[in-house]
Amino acid sequence: MFQIFLYCVEIVTHLAMWFLPLIKLFEIQSAMARTQKNKATAHHLGLLKARLAKLRRELITPKGGGGGGPGEGFDVAKTGDARIGFVGFPSVGKSTLLSNLAGVYSEVAAYEFTTLTTVPGVIRYKGAKIQLLDLPGIIEGAKDGKGRGRQVIAVARTCNLILIVLDVLKPLGHKKLIEHELEGFGIRLNKKPPNIGFKKKDKGGINFTATCAQSELDAETVKSILSEYKIHNADITLRSDSTADDLIDVVEGNRVYIPCIYVLNKIDQISIEELDIIYKVPHCVPISAHHRWNFDDLLEKIWDYLHLVRIYTKPKGQLPDYTSPVVLPDGQTAVEDFCLKIHKNLIKEFKYALVWGSSVKHNPQKVGKDHVLEDEDVIQVVKK
């Protein structure tokens, strides 16, 4: 009997550990909703936002590692030159889109939650090998651990591009809900990292500098946010008009900035006039996954948002190989990056390279390992 009592106490304790953070989360959100947004309340709101961010991080990555991993069926090995994740509510056509784009079977049915695990596929486009991941449908509250949202969004964080698949017949409010869930998990869509300098130090207090006018943050608000993180010595430089959310993102240090395309599916069920309106939505591509309509536009937009650079190789005394380019991410296109992509030992044997293309003034041009290559350049590496 005593063992049963102990077992019941253990269950109640575990439930309390789970529900207490959720109750605190609700209390903070309620307090923020009651607080009017103005200059007088900016300090208080900044403090509440910092507490909310800390609590959400604790919910997402609980102490002891329980449930923090991707989970069985979600941890898909990253392959190819880029990874794209399909995110959306259940039954919006993600599985049909994957099947018709990549020729991979992902179970399709008229009921919700057909896909229960991550289904990978691969497409080749403009010489690049691109991995596609059909993720299970997320539900509202995923960022707070509801359903399997934690695992779904954890995989989305590893993607180079996210496709938010929406049903064109349902309200675009779904777009806002999904954005809210991803934001709560530290994913920033179609944004650049805040232009804020942040450096911890051992002593000297908080050194606050703003290089331009600030509409929300001041020295006191910055100090209160940092004190919530038990940071009392740091240099903070605001190089643009920043918000409390921007500062919290920088302090948290675990945010990911991912480009996103909104794929509005089932356009075969709307009028031409409605389609014209949809085309004006930023970052949006309307399609019909079932009929394969407008796939060319979608693939071209995917290519633009991935910012991939193709480099063709030319063996000595031979014509360039235009069939299998070496694909590099934008920003990592130096000759050294190219050599490391081929083999790590190639840079050790590197003497110089001959380059043909838009990155050089004359063809060919002799360059060093720091030369930055551009899309569709041709390169010949000369070893020592």
C-alpha cells in the first residue's frame, strides 16, 4: 500500500513539474496582455519578455535532457547541398507536394495527421542536390511542447529553407499561427540577425552605447533585461533601432535565421481574381500540388532563396565538366572553401588556381586561396 502511495506521489510530482512552467508562462503572457505599450511601460515589458524567453527555453530543453531530442523517426541524416523543411498544419498537402516534387511516397489521405514521422526526399535542380523533408503537421501550442511540435520544429531549425505550406481555402490566419509557433522556438523567418554588439566581461558593469536614436531601448531597460539573465558586466552596442526582443535574441544566442517561402496550395479551387491577390503576398508562391501547377515558379523561387553558388571544375588539358558542379553556400565561396569541399587535403597541396568566369577580370586568371568565386565560375587547381 505504501509503495502505491509513493508511486502516486511521484506521478503528482512529475505532473507538477510539467504544469508549473506552463502556469507561469500563462501568467507572464496575461501580464503582458494587460500592460499598455508605451514609453513608461517599456522597462516592465522588457523584463516580462526576458522572463518569457527564459521560460520557453526551459520548456523546450528541459533539465536532464528528457524529451529534448528529435525523437525516433525525426532524426534524418543531412545530405546534399541544402535541406528544405515542409512545415504546416495537418492536411494542407505537404505529402502530396513531396511525392510530386521528388517522386517519394509519403502517405496521403483525406484525414488529418497522416504523416507521423519525417519523410525525406531528394531533388536535383540546376546541378544541386537538395534534400526535402515532409514534417508531421504541427498544432497550435507546439512551441510549448504540445503534440510532437517540439521534435518537428527541432528538425525545422536544421533546414536551410522552410516552406510553410498553407491551404488557400483556409484563412491566412494559419500563416500567423505557424509563424508564432516557429518564433517561440527561436526560428526567425526572412530576417537578419539584430545589429547589436554583445560582449560579456568580468568587471566594469554594463557599458551601454547606442550609435543611433532608439525608440524602445534605453540604458535602464537594457540593464533590467540583462539582470534577468544574471549578467551584470557586459558591453552592449546598439547599431540600429532595436527592440527588447532583438536584445533578448542576442543574449539567448540560440536563434536561427532561416529564409522562408509561403506555399499556398490548392489554387485549382479558387478564381483567377483571387489568384491575382495571392500573388501580391510577399515571399509567396501559389501552387496546386495535386495537379503539379506552378512547380516551375516554386523551384525557381527555392533556388533564389537558397543562395547557392555552382563552381565547375576543369582538369588540366580537358574541357570543363558542366554536368556535376561543386555547390557552395553564398558567403563561403572562396577558393579555400571550394578546396575543402572537394577534400581537406587539397588545400594542403594547393599552389594556385586558374579561374574563368565573372569573378575575374581576364580569362583565365591566376588566383590564390582567398579569391572569392561567383556562380558558374570554372576553376582549375594547380598543386605544389
